[in-house]
Amino acid sequence: QVQLVESGGGLVQAGGSLRLSCAASGSIFSINAMGWYRQAPGNQRALVARVASGGNTNYPDPVKGRFTISRNNAKNTVYLQMNNLSSGGTGVYYCNVETFGLRGRRLRSYWGQGTQVTVSS
């Protein structure tokens, strides 16, 4: 139905930056919200950033001013620019996309496979 391909993860030193990308493809009529979630070992998946279809964004306080989410609607792609990374940024980052399908009107949520981000001291 809908597939998400993530890229951009890797190893980075504290204070460094990474840019994650997530491209959606498949049976998509339109995309509503897109978001990024982080899961550290032993923890639940937690919101990092979210962007609505109209471009409004929201971030939890720990990443405000350091992370920026953006989207390219023509490419069905969402990005996460992460600056000034710290050890708390380590984890698997999952892309989430809410879509309306071509053959139905149901809003559905899809997850990417995750990309590892490791911040070293």
C-alpha cells in the first residue's frame, strides 16, 4: 500500500548535525501529517517532531531550537534536520506518515523501518 524509505542516519559526535529523509510511495491520494519519532533502548517510541499538511510544526521542548522538520510535498518526503546533537539524541528514528489512499477515504498511519542515529561523546 504505502512504503516509507528512510535514510540519513549514522554516527555523529556530540554537537554535530545530521539530516534524515523519509520518502513515501505507493497508493497515496494525499498526505496529512508527517512526523519523526525516536526510540532509545528500553524506551517507548516518542515524538521528536511533526509537521501538518499546511506546514505547521510542533516539537517537544527538548528539541526546540535544535531540530527542524520540513516536507517536500511534490516528492512525498519529510526531512529532519538535527543540529547540536547530544547523547540524548541516540536512538532509532522512525518516520511516520498519515495518508488518504487512492482507493479509499480512510486516513491511515504508516511507519518507516527506522534509521539508527548514534551520538558519541
